[in-house]
Amino acid sequence: MSSIIRSAGLRGFRAVVEQYDGDAEALAARHHVPPEALDGDDVLVSDVAVARLLEGAARELPCPDLGLRMSEHQDIGILGPLAVAVQNSPTVGAALECASQFLFLHSPVLRVAVVADPEGRPGEVGIRYGSATGPPPRQATDAILAFSHRMMRFLVGGPYGLHSVHLSHTPKAPAARYTEVFGAEVRFDQPASLLRVPRSLLDRPLAEVDDTLRELALGYLRTHFPEPGRVVAPQVRAAVERVLGTSPVRIDTVAGLLGVHPRTLQRRLATEGASFEALLDDVRRETALRLLRHSDLPLQQVAGLVGLSEQSALTRCVRRWCGATPRDVRARTQGHTGAGRSEVNAVPESADR
């Protein structure tokens, strides 16, 4: 069964294919990956389709080290909002724990864990990467582990004591190519894919950490992505926030932004206990109440900025949300400035947050 993942893992695919005079978009179409996923990090795509695309491209170009080459175009930014929390963690161990907790934002099936050293040597551990549904295919594994190696170097500012690398597959590219990328011994056909490092690395502090920025990032992640099973709903919220007030917000418009069919999007939202209509209403509510409380914009303009054509529609919505008219919301908020939370401010959080 396939899972929906962010297209950030495809960063570098187009560049590598074009180095080999290949047609990246034709390859993507052949493997049912939307072309916009090649140039954006937040298009939702099938992990199975991505895996088939990478394997197919590596074979057709041919480019047996496709995954390794793609990783050279990737940085910690492909993790999206999670990157801020990871790179501002106090230690390497804390950064890995943070990544483990929120990696579902990037891929609901990808896992990272610190495990006992497979060689049984004291003072060493393995940082294991893999999928909850089994080992990823060859090119995806290469890309994931090479990116992880680059991320570790970025976090500590250079070499991090890598002893050796285990990969769960037989390579198509020469073994020397892997040694070149990792700068350490690489062993193939192992039970799991991992980086073998000193245990002491986990306690190594990261430099230039901003504790306030980390807490803000963690707060954002916990608020907007509270459940590992809710991956599509936050993406829909973000897309709605982007287009609200600039064009009619319809499910087909949002589905197009996310690179999926509207019926597929509706079905996946339903499996997460959400709906497009409820998410749109939630974003519209938050935006409208913020504009009413913190701006002096005319009510007709507020209505337009939240995608409502008439001021009367805004009035009906605000009455439904908090039992007051838009003017009441604005007046009571201004009247309670500095005096604590007003009755209108105490709006219940939507179940789709």
C-alpha cells in the first residue's frame, strides 16, 4: 500500500537527469509523478510512484548512482518546518530525537532511530534509517542515507566520527563511488541501512543554537501537526491559507496545488477524520477574526479577504463561529485591550486543527 509523502525528496532529480540529457518530465509522467513535484517541496506524491521513478530513471539514463547524486542537491531545508527545530536542538541526540518525532511530516513511513551497534562494539551505535513497510528500494535508500550523512556534517560543522556505513542492498554503482560519498567504509547486503558512529556523538552540543527559535518551531509543529496520522490535512490547510482571498477556494484548486486528484484528496482527508469544507471554514474563521480584532479594514474588505462575496455572508459566519456580529467582535476586542480575554476571544478551537 502506498503512502503520500512530500516531494522534497525529489529535489535534485531534474538536475541529475538533465546532466545525462534525459527528459525529467517525461520520466515523471511515465511513472505517474506530477511534473510540479520536480520543482516544489510540498507537492503530495505517492512514495511507490517516487520509488519507481528513481529506479526507472537510474536504469534508463543509465545512472546507477542516481540517489547519491540527488543527495548532493539536498540540504536540511527539505525537512520543511522540522529543519528549524532540528538544527536548533541542544545536542546531536536531541536533534535525532526531534527528527524521529516529526519525520512523519516528510514521510509517514520513514523512520530514524538510534540502535545498538550491529558490530557489537562498545562505545558505538547505529543511526538507522528505513521504512515502516520494509527497506526502501535501492535508489531511495542511497538518497536517504547520503542526505542523512550530509545533514550530520551540517549539524556538527564537519566530520562527525563516522566509522562505517551499512546498506541493505547490493549496489549497482561501483563500491568506490559509495566510499567517495561517505568518506568511510561501506558494507552492502546488511540487515539494515545505518551510519555507525561513536556513542559520544549523541551528547555533542550543536553550535549557534537559538533556544527561543527551537521552542517556537516545536510549538508550531505540535499545534499544526499534532498526530502522525494527519499528514494531508495540514498540507490542505497551508494551501487554503495561500489562496484564500486571492481566488475562489475550491477543492479542485487546492488539489491541483498539491498534485493530486480532487477525489483522491477528499478520500485521504476522510481517512484522517477531516474534510475540505471543515478545513476551509477553520482557516476562514481564524483569518476573519484576526482581521476583525487587529485591523480597521472595512467589513466588506474583510469579507473579500476570506473569500466571501458579501458582507452579509461574513456576518452569518461570524454569528455561527462566536455568537456575535463582526462589529461586536471588533468593538469588544478593542474594549478589552489589556483587560484580559473577552467572551468573544474565547472561541473554541476547531476539531480540524
